Amino acid sequence: MKSSDSRGGLKGSDASEGKEGDRKVKSNNLRAKEYRDRKKQYLTKLEETNKKLVQENMALKKEIWELKKEISSMKPTKLYQNESKAKIDHHENFAFVKLPKMFKENPDSVRFSQIEMALSDLSEWGPDRVNVVKKAFDDILTYMVSKDNKCFHAVYKKMNMSEYLNKLGRKRVIKNKYKELEEPGPEEIALDLNLSDDLMNYLKKNGHGFMQTTRTYKKLVKQLITIRNAIIKAGQEKQKYHDQTKIYESHSKLDFIKVSDLVKKLDGSKFVSPHSLWDLPVRDPDSDIYKGCELSE
């Protein structure tokens, strides 16, 4: 009986272990299934994220292309102006500092095509130099007159001071005449101002002088633009002359190095200052009078 009980006990233990094993298998299968489900969800999410990122990337590339197209059609900005100056400085440093150094270390390392390209980048008709010249004149036009005076210049383009003061006295009639305008001009906007009696009296007494300065600025602006266009045209003519006479073909690499030595010795010296180079008289710093072509140091 004892042995029989012992065998029975073993059988019970085996059954218990079998059930435990079944539970472990089911648990492992469940965990495996949960892992597969999580992996499937993760991969599905990754695919959705990837699809979304691909679409966003395509949209951004399109936006970048459109912005580049817009930038290429824009007139040079202040930032672009600074970039143009930086490019000129970079080209001049490469032509007159780096290339000569490379030549002295190993003459064969410098190709003549490199020299031609460097000189071409520095020409007076190079796009960066032209942009700098144009922007410099644009700045003069933008800042030579204050905003309020610009607005008054716009007002007096189509009527003189007497007409303006006369119309101000009949403002109600004028306002009724122009009240249906969708976009009133400078004259109509100015006629809607409620100026003080003191300013009105000043304009009646001194307005003719203001009109005279307006005419002076208009004349100077036209002269300024004429000079700007002449400078750009001179660069075009010089480039055309260089091309016709084949200036680069008359240079050897050694000639270029000698010219670079000249630049190194004179660049930044008083001999290439505006006063010396263009024979400009020095303006008296204690004088408030600007005359002729005098230029301050």
C-alpha cells in the first residue's frame, strides 16, 4: 500500500507538472502573439509615418523650388548686396593672394584657365560688381530725402503750392468731388489734412522755397541716374574692348604674378585712395559748404 501510495503520488505530481507546462506553453504563445501584434502595429505606424514624411518632403522641395524661383526674380536686397561685396572680396583674395602663393610654391599647379577665370570674376562688368554699384545708387535715392519730404514731393508733382493752399480753403468742395474715388492720390490725401493756422501761414510765406528744393532734387536725381548708367556702360565697353583685343592671350602666368605683386604693394595705400586716384580735392572739415567735387578725407 505504501508503495502504491508512492506511485499514486508520483502520478499526481506528473499531472500537476503537465498542467503547469500547458499553462507555460499557452502563456508563451500569448506573449508571442502579443509581440507579433505589437510588431505589426509598430510596422504599420512606421509605414504611415514614412508615407507622411515622404509627402511632407515633396511639399517642402516644391516650396524650396518656388522660393528659389521667386528669389531669382527679385531685385537685389540688402542681404544680397552684402553677399555680392563678400564675393568680390573673395574673388580678389583668390586672384591676388592665393593664386600667387600657389604659383610660388609650385608653378605647375596653377593653370592659365584658373587665372582667366579669376580675372573674369573681377571685371567691371561682373554681375556682383554691377549689383554693388546699382545698390549703392539705390541707397542714395532711398535715403537722400526724408519720408515726409518724399510724400510732399509726391503731392506737389501735379499742383504747385498756390493751388494746394487755394484748394485747402475749399476743402469741403474738394472732398465731395473725390469722395467716390476708390484709391485717392497724394493730392486728395493731402487735401484731407487739418493743418494748423501757423503751418498754413508758413506755407503761404515760404512754400515757394520748398517747391524750389523739390525741383533741385528732381534735377539731381536725373543726373545721378545718368551717372550710374554711364558707370555701368563704361564697364560694358571695357569688357567689350578686352574681348576684342584678347587681353588674356597676351598674358603669361609670370605676368600675372608680377601684376599681383603690384596689387600687393599698392592696395590700401594713399596712392589708390579716391582723392589720389581720381584727383579729387580734399574738403575743408571745418566748412559747412559743399562745393565742386571736394571730398572729405
